[in-house]
Amino acid sequence: MNFQQLRYIVEVDRNGLNVSEAAETLFTSQPGVSKQIRALEEELGVAIFVRHGKRIVDVTEPGREMLNIARRVLADADNLHRVGEEFRNEGQGRLSIATTHTQARYKLPKVIAEFTRRYPKVRLELHQGSPSQVCDMVLSGDADLVIATEAISDYPDLVMLPCYQWNRGVVAPSDHPILKARPLSLEEIARWPIITYDSAFTGRGQMNKAFLGRGLKPNVVLTAIDSDVIKTYVRMGLGIGIVASMAFDPLMDKGLGMNDAGHLFESSTTRIGIRRNVWLRGYIYAFVELFAPALNRHVVEAARAGGGTDPGL
Amino acid sequence: MNFQQLRYIVEVDRNGLNVSEAAETLFTSQPGVSKQIRALEEELGVAIFVRHGKRIVDVTEPGREMLNIARRVLADADNLHRVGEEFRNEGQGRLSIATTHTQARYKLPKVIAEFTRRYPKVRLELHQGSPSQVCDMVLSGDADLVIATEAISDYPDLVMLPCYQWNRGVVAPSDHPILKARPLSLEEIARWPIITYDSAFTGRGQMNKAFLGRGLKPNVVLTAIDSDVIKTYVRMGLGIGIVASMAFDPLMDKGLGMNDAGHLFESSTTRIGIRRNVWLRGYIYAFVELFAPALNRHVVEAARAGGGTDPGL
DNA sequence: GATAGTTACGGTAGTCGTAACTATC
DNA sequence: GATAGTTACGACTACCGTAACTATC
């Protein structure tokens, strides 16, 4: 048994049980892959794949178990290299964060400023995308961390750690009557045209729930993917905006005002996500702790080991 | 990188950083081991071992991380073979249980009877020993499960799952006045010569604590490693016995009586222990569940993944 | 000087790729 | 007949073991 063989079976599984494609992905010959898989099956004494004659059509039951183990082994092999890198150039490296606009624009700047001060040699990369896109970036290894709110929970390979809770506020031009409404009510909000986040994005679920719960039908005239865009349109008088409270800055956002709506909607939790079986460099733990001081290295490791065990195994 | 190299570094670490000995253990040549280790260090870009000239004198910090990962990889490699075996001869195999006398004698018989009925082709092995001995058996792979009470908690590689709680009773010849004592008190017990478990064994800690808490000094005249031996000496009139309640059977133990002492001592918890990163065959999960119905496969897997993360990592 | 580890070198085994062949859809 | 996988074979690599050498205690 060797790593290559494990790589082969994992890749065949990933490529829809197609040996030829797997061989291509692995930059090797198809017969080689085929042969090694047979050799592995021979050694382990069990068929990993179900074959109809020559075609591979399914994964056997033991095969499923074995693929799980094989994937973990390969991840660990990777981890060994990561550890090497970590110590070869301590403090140097790359930190790639996949996140949504609101985080990148309003929450991360302070954290990143402090982080770069502490780790000047770490090259930072910010990737933006929708919640599912940013999760995919981490799953594929293109990013180390994902910071998002609409935390997609059904990725077994992703560990999501709650960082902080936040809620929404209504932004409107300074002279807009809704800014005076005390207390602010859903009925009042529903009276105006609304501009808010795109439904694929942060916490639209909570909003809809709140309105529906009161039998209201909000008049959403425009959706956008980020708070700045929303504020721009609010400034133009297209409607009132519902955005994350943190996305309003009284100093910067001249001509606009905010009326907090935290009592009207269920709060949203922003989470940081990491791949389960991946060894993390020291500065990544440091970054997570800077972002959410409760998440020290020990807590993160415990969370990664525990919780979210997949019942499939 | 290959499995062999990982095996080499792990074995060198295990053999007190002695390459020659490691080579011997692995039935291979010393230069081969040496060379492969250098090759691995080369590939990973970091020294795993600290050398004084040629002698290996310590493990580097990245080395410690790498050894942890390497051990997991090797365990997984093993696991792949285990999975193979499981499915090659389903229902057949070996189940090796390391336990203490009291469990083997009083608690296991029913469970084992049921287990052998369900899995007639599984060869059962019972190993007996002191709590630390039985734990070692599991750690070294000689046994699959350990069932013990004085659950040694400082084995990071062992996951201990609580199964049930039990307490003690006083056994004495049928006509002994202590059997009439209602309620039974520590003071009453302390009045008589006591025969109980050896201190290395089950739950002596709880007993001493109870007596000390009342400023009493029990007169322990004899200690033994198992309940049957204790009862034998009690029968001979050497003193009263303090044993696990389950170790008394009114039908079998003619001439003796028991007075329950559950209110006097802190109860003990019997635990089942398994190695953390080892893949378990289906019938092992079945056995655990037979022994402690709450511990179904899902619970066991969750416990194995979580808890007891070693802060060293 | 004894013990422990590295360098040198030859034999062997096993992996990889090309080519030819075979089976499934 | 096109697509997918296996068998066959030759080249090459890399691992292992012996032997000689070198450094540490």
C-alpha cells in the first residue's frame, strides 16, 4: 500500500468513477491507475469498486469506509508538508480568507490591521463571494478560512465556529420620517420601499421570517450584494435600506441616518469556518483569535476534533 | 514520502531516538532507516530530529507535530486493513477484552453469552489484569477493549466511555452482627477487621476518602485482587469484606450475607476504553452496546472524535 | 575504543508509460 | 463502433542490503 494508490481511489471516486478521467487529473496513464487500484484491492482483500465487467459502476460498502480513511490519510500527508512550511519560514506565508462583502468591508479592517502588524511577512489574500461560494473556496483549498453569516451547515468537512452576533438597522436619508420612529416597528418598515441584501446572502431568512410572522409583505424594490451598494441607492431616494448595523458609520455616511432594528429581527451569527482535517499554521490560529478572542487555539482544536461527526461513517 | 518513512521516524522516536534499534525492530538495515529519514526531512524541508553531529539527541518542535501526524497516518493504514478483514469475513474474527476480575466474573458473563449467540464465529479472548495493565493491553493493540473502573484518565490515546455506576456492600458470615446494622455506618464498619480490594484496584480511592472524611482509620487486615478471594477469607472469619455489590449472589454465596453500603461511599463508574484512532469492526460496536446499551455506534464514534484533545498539539 | 550514524555501491523490485487487446454501451 | 478498462512489455527509478568509512561518547 502506498499513498499513490490511495490518491488513485480517491480521485476515481471524485471523478464519477471514471478511471480515465482520474488518470488525466493525476497526470498519469490510465493503465497505471487501473493496475494500482487492483493491487490495492488485492492487498486489502476486498473490492473497493463495483464493476460491471470492466466498467466501474459503484463503490462497495467497504470501499466507502476505505475512501473515508484514504481521504484522511491524504489530508495528513498534506499536513506534514504544511508543518514543514510552517517551521521552515516561521511567520512567513499566506493567509487566504474567503468572506462576504460586509465582513470584508466593515469587520475585517481592524482585525487585518492588527494581524499585519503582528505578522508582517504573511501575505494576505481576501476573496469575496456569496456564502456558498466562499465555503467552496475553503473546501477546495483555495482559501484557508471562510467568514460568513448564512453559515451553510451541511458541509461535513467544514467546521463552523460562532464568532459574534449582529442585527440589522434601517438606513434612510437623514430627513426620512422612519428615522424618528420610536419604537421602530415592522409595520412602519413595511410601509416603505425596501432595499436590502440579495437573498443568497446574509440573513435574508431572518428578515422574511419576521415579516411573515406579522402577516406583512415587505415591498423589496431592490436587492444588492453589499451594504455600500444598498446605501448608494438609499441616498438616491429609491427606498429605505435594511443593512447590518455595523455597516453604518455616522461619520462616513453623511446624509444618511440609521434606526436600529435589532428588536425586530432574530439576530444573525457570523461564523468562521475551517476545513476539518487540515493542519493550520500558527498565524491562522492567531488570526482567528484576533477576529473572535474567545476562539483561542485550544477551543478551535477541540471544535475541530469534536462536533458534527457524520452519521454516515 | 511513503509509509515506510513515517514508520521509520515513529519507530526511532519509540526506541529512544536510536536508529539502530529501530532498524532492528523493523527488521531492516540501519543505513536504510537513516537514509529514508534524511530523505523525508529533505522533502519536508525541516529537521525532525535534533542531532549532535551524527547522534540523534532530541525531537525538534516540528518533529513532534509530524510524529503525531505520522502516527495517525500509520493507524489509518492499519485501519484500511481492518476494514478489509471486516468485510472479507463478516461476522468472523477476534474480540479481545482486557478487564479486571470483578467485571469478568460478575458483569461480563451475561453480556458474553448474548454476544456469542449473535456472533458465533467471533473468537473471544478475555485478558485479566490490574487497571493499568489492562489499559496497556489495549494501547499496545493486544486487546480491543478495556473494561475497568479505576479509569486511568491520562492516556490521551484511550477514549474512556462511562458505562454504569456501582457501589459497595459489606459481606460477612450470615450470623455476623454487622449484617443487622440499619442504617449501616462507617463507624460500625471501622469497628471490624476489613478485607477488601488491593489498592491498585477498583475504587480503593473512594473508600479511603469516605473513612478519612469521618476521621476514621479502617482496620484493613487483608487486601486481595478479586472479590472471590475476599469472600473466601470472609467465610473463614478473618473479617468483614467490602466488595462491589454485584459480587454478592445470595444464592451462590451460602453462609454469607451482604449489607449494602451504597450510601457510605462515593459510587464508582465502570468505563469501557478503546484506542482513539483505531477503526473498529462492526461486532465490537455491537459488544459495547450490549454491555452498555446507551453506547450505540453513533455515540461511541462521537466520543472518539471529540473530547480529550491533547493541548500539546 | 566502542557505539552510533553516514556514505558508497550494486542488485532487485516495483512503478510508469506505450502499445495492443478486450469488453461494455 | 465508440468509449472505457485490462493485459503485456520494456525502461527507469528508487529502495534495500552489504561494506567501508566517520564521528561521538
